[in-house]
Amino acid sequence: MPRISLWRDGRHSNDYRFFDRNIAEFMNASGTGVLVHKYLGPIAQPQSTDITQPTNATQSELNIQDLLFLENRDRRYEQDVYKIRGCYQVADNSFDLSQFGLFLQTGTLFMTFHLTEMINAIGRRLMNGDVLELQHLIDYDVLNPDLPAALKRFFVISDCTRGAEGYSPTWWPHIWRCKLNPLVDSQEYSDILKKITISDDSTTPLRDIMSTYNQYSSINQAIVSQAEVELPKSGYDTTPIWHRSTDEQTPDFSVNAYLGNTDAAPNGEPVTQGIVFPQNPDVGDYCLRVDFLPNRLFRWDGVRWRRIEDKVRSNITNNASDNVTQRNTFITNTNTYRDVNNNLQPQKQSLHEVLKPKAD
């Protein structure tokens, strides 16, 4: 009489098929509807001399767009949407006390799918980058009544593995376990959010009502505007302070504050502006040289033009008309130049564009 064994030397036995059919029936009977946006790999990139950004001959989920940062920023998704069933444990958002401090769980879900049914439906197992739409989480009762459509809930898969609870006595797995994180409006998922419209008779993309970008942009602009009112310029304004002089020719400028120097002379003295020093100055005359960056204030002491201060107090808003600091003219430089081929090139270049990796 042969020895009883549920293991069949690497083959799917009738016992395995019996368990698999029962588990599939359970998942189909109790699981929730899930719409799958299948990830196809990064969008084909133009020909480049950068070795870290290869141009792949064929499109595949195995391709990597950026080998330096190991990122797939421009992702392509299949136009067909697949429907499968999945199960997960519904739980309230709670505070995580397992770490130092107090953290609120951000809606991460762990969902399980039937392995065979999943492969038969989409042609492969679910993987990182696939986007899932959970139909039972659609919000029909939103707070804003002006929204033209119900809010859908999308999740992106960040990790996958065989579920420990999905092994049958035959030692074969039947369950695929995925970690889901809420999808955000970012470059990776624009291929989905830009192509789905809010309704059949509208051309408005779904991202226009789901994304919080405009709200965050408005909040940030309001904060910046109020900051410009309360602190219009850098440093401190010391012009109303009377500068004590030890004598007529050597004023004491020790009251000047950090980033508070301006183009005004101490105690409201008159100032001559220009790109050259005036001829035949009198002792105590001030001259602001506007060809210096930042502008520099000099004082004639009878022998030489002494440097008094540099105009470093300016508007801190980028691209403002009176912001002539290095931060505005160098860091946020938007100017262009023409190269030897008469092509327009940006004057400001990122380090990753200047420092190219070279083969050993």
C-alpha cells in the first residue's frame, strides 16, 4: 500500500486543484470588486547619450527608466481595465504607538487575491506599480456639492508576496498578498489621472477634482503673500536709527544689523548714484556705485573712497524688481544663452547635468 502524502513531487495534484477551486469560490463570493490598471513599464524615452537613462528597444515591466536613481517616473498603463476580486480586513485609522512619538496610520491596506484567478484575468501576478481602484470606497456624499462626480479611491501597489495564510496542505500557495498605499497626484500616475474623465459627456480629467495640488498651491501663495507684508525685506530696517559719530569724518556704523544694509547713507545724508565716482568730491560725500553687485556705498574721507556698506537688504521674493541678490540672479536664474550651434540653452544647470558619470 503506498504511503499517504499530499505532496506530489512538484506537481499540482487533484488535492491541490480541489483546494484551489474552493478558495477561488470563497474569494469570488466574499471579495470586493477591484479594477486593475495594469502597469506596462516606463514610457519609451528619446535617444540620449546618458548611459543611466537607456532607450529600451521593447517595452516591458522589467525596464528601468533611470538607472542612477532607480526610478520609473514616466509610467505607461494599459488602456484596458481588468476586474478581479480581493479581500482585506477593514479597520479604522488608529494611532501607532509602536514607535517613539505618536503616528497616525495613513490608510495602508493589505489585500489578498486568488493567485490562479488573478493570473487568468490579467496575464501575470500583480506587481509594484499596478494601480487598483476599490469600487466599494467610492464617495457619493462628498462635502463639496459642486463636484460634478463621485470621488473614486485609487491605491498603488508598493509590495507583493505570497500570503502565509494562503498555503494549503499540499504546500502550494493560493493567495497573493499586496500592500496598497493611497495614490497621489504625481508624475508617475499621470497616464491614468489625465485620461480618465469625470463622466461620459465631459472632457475634464479626473485629476482636476481629485488632486489637492491647487489647494496646496493657494495655501502656499497666501502664506507667502502674508510673509511679504510682515517681512517685506531681509534683515532689519536701521535707517530710522541715528548713527552716533565719534568725529565728523569717522561715523560709528556699529548699529548696522545682519542683512540690514541698504543704499541709504547714515542719518539721511544725500547720496550720489552712478557707475563712476563724482569729480571733486567734498569730505563726507557719499556715492552709491550701482555697477557693484550688490550695490556698494562709499564715503570720501579726503584721501580715498572708503567702503561703508553693501546693499544686502532687499526684497526676498524671487524675481522681484528690486531683488538684486545672488540668490535671485544666480540660484533662480531663468536666463538663456546661445551655444556654438545657435541653440538656446539655460544659463542655470543642475549638477546632475554637469557631472556625468564616466565608465572606469
